[in-house]
Amino acid sequence: QVQLVESGGGLVQAGGSLRLSCAASGRTFNIYGMGWFRQAPGKEREFVAHINWRGGSTDYADSVKGRFTISRDRAKNTVYLQMNSLKPEDTAVYYCATPRERFYAYSDHKRYEYWGQGTQVTVSS
């Protein structure tokens, strides 16, 4: 079991920045990667970013590429999402997640086993 706790959400004006954090506890030695997803009201949960836990390679949704940066601190078992140049369409509940299996499709939320409780990000125009 892995427990995930997000923090750092809030209200920001368009063009502003926020930094989300996600702290992992429990069987952290089994972490293979961490993903950030988001879900707006009435919409499907969508992929935002992913980081390979050991090698540090990253992947992003096209909608956030160049604006968001995912990083991790393995010593702290924490993953971050730095969000710059925020837009109103970035408004959503943001979730971090980690899969149970070693091999997985990183952009498919159904492949993730453990989820945080979510943190609200609201971008005003």
C-alpha cells in the first residue's frame, strides 16, 4: 500500500503560478512512477504529467507542455508539479497517483492503483 497526500492548490489569477506537492508514504520502495491527473466538473479525468521515479524522465500532456514541470525528490518521497502561465481552462481538481505494476501506460488513469485525495486549483480570468 502507498498513501499519497497532495497540497498546494488554491485560487490564482490567469498568468499566475502554483506549485503542487504530493507526499508518498507506506511501501514507497515499490514506486515506479508518479503521475498527475486533473478532473474538471463534468469532464473525464485527464493526464497532465508523469515522471519515472528512478530515471527521472518526464512526459506531459500537450495542453500543459512548456508551462508545467513535474519533478521529484526521492529522499522525501515527494513529487511536485510547478504550474506557470496558468489559464482558466487549467481549473480542476488535481490528483497525484502511482501504479502498482512496474510496466504501465503512464497516461491512462485506469492503470494507476493509488491516488491522493485531490487538491483544487482555480484560475480566474
